[in-house]
Amino acid sequence: MARDRSGAGDPVRTLRLLWRESGAEARPGRRGPRQGLSVDAVVLAATALADEEGLAAVTMRALAQRLGVTPMTPYTYVPGKAELLDLMLDGAYGRMRRGRPVPGEPWRARITRVAEDNRALIARHPWIADLAVTRPPLGPGVIGKYEQELAAFDGIGLTDAEMDAALTHLLGFVHANALAAADAAHHNSRQSDEDWWAVSAPLLEQVLAPGRYPLAGRVGATVGAYDPQAVWAFGLRCVLDGLARLIETREP
């Protein structure tokens, strides 16, 4: 199934809307959209719809119903869904809550905060993890986020290219972890781990003879059910330890 992607709309129209350039906002007239509606209102309504029902639910018709306007009215403000997705992502980044930096704090603490802030963002807007951002919308939210997050890597011993790659690697880990945690939560909402094992254990005991898969049996028994928090902590530690090792190799 094809994923929704950022940057799929008309680049000029999208950039004008992202930066709210002159002429990008619709100006309601006597026969135009109702007074009070704006690009921001349309984007916020679409974001709320995605938060509640996922990206698949975000259509221009569904958006019009949510806003209480005619089906064609949203097109007066946003050309289509492709541009709308860019506006939603940039807006979510612009409103993102961030932990306050502490003067003189270690770089690992700074980068950990970046990871945790992004994890919290996806928890508030799960659809972000489902959106393929191969060509990010270069609006004030995206660029402001990039600027602030690069600061966590600045001055720790990486080149500019490595800073960008390190941030990309970190955010990739955050997104992958968020998708796995969301998938686990979805399955648990339908059937708990305890119920699944109660149903599956009798058959598994028949096919999994003792000693047939010794490592899988030993490790599986130790780990037990999937623990998103444990996987998060271990993965983040690996990312930070890898950066630390890279930096150590640069020291004279």
C-alpha cells in the first residue's frame, strides 16, 4: 500500500502557503468561503482529523464536513491533499513542545532531549510516523526544528555533514521505535499478550520441542512480552554510544 509522502504537491504554491506569502491566503468575498476561515483553520482541522482517525481519513471532502462548509471550500485555501500534508507537518513541527536547554549540560543529555521531544511529538500526532518525509516541506516549522536540533550536535566533534547524518539517524530510530510501539499497542488493544499466549501456548509446546531452538527459547523466556520502553532505552543508548565512539576517534 502506497504511503502518503511530503513534497508531492506543487512546490511554488506549497512554499507560498508555508510562508504565508502575499496572495496565498484566500480572501472571502460575498459568494466565497465563510468569514473567519483561513489556511491556519483548515490545517488545524485536518491535523485534528488525522490525530483522531489517521492519515487515510484526511480527504478534502471529510475536511469540509469537519469545518461545516461545502466540499469545494477547502480548495479555496489549500490546492489539495498533497499541499495540505506539508502544511500539517510544518505546523506540527512549529507547535512542537521542547524541553528547555540547560547551560553547560553534556551533549548526551542534549541529544537525549531531542529524541524524547520527537517521541512525544509522535505520541501526540501518530500520523507523523506514517508520513514518508523524503522531501521535507521547507517551511518555518521544519527549518526552525532543524536549526534547534542541530544545536544539540554542534561543537561535539562532528563535521557539518556528520551532524546532519547523526540527526537523521537519531530521528530514524525515533520513528522506527514509534511505529513498533504503535503496532504493539494496536495488537494489545485487540488481544492482550496474556490472552494470546493462553491460546497459542498449547500448540507451541507441541511444535517447539525442548532444545530445538535453544537460543530463542532462552532469550525469549528472559525477555518475555515486548517492552517498548526497554527497547527505546536500549536503542537510544546504542545511538549515543556509537556517537561517543566516533567522537573519541577524533580526539588527539
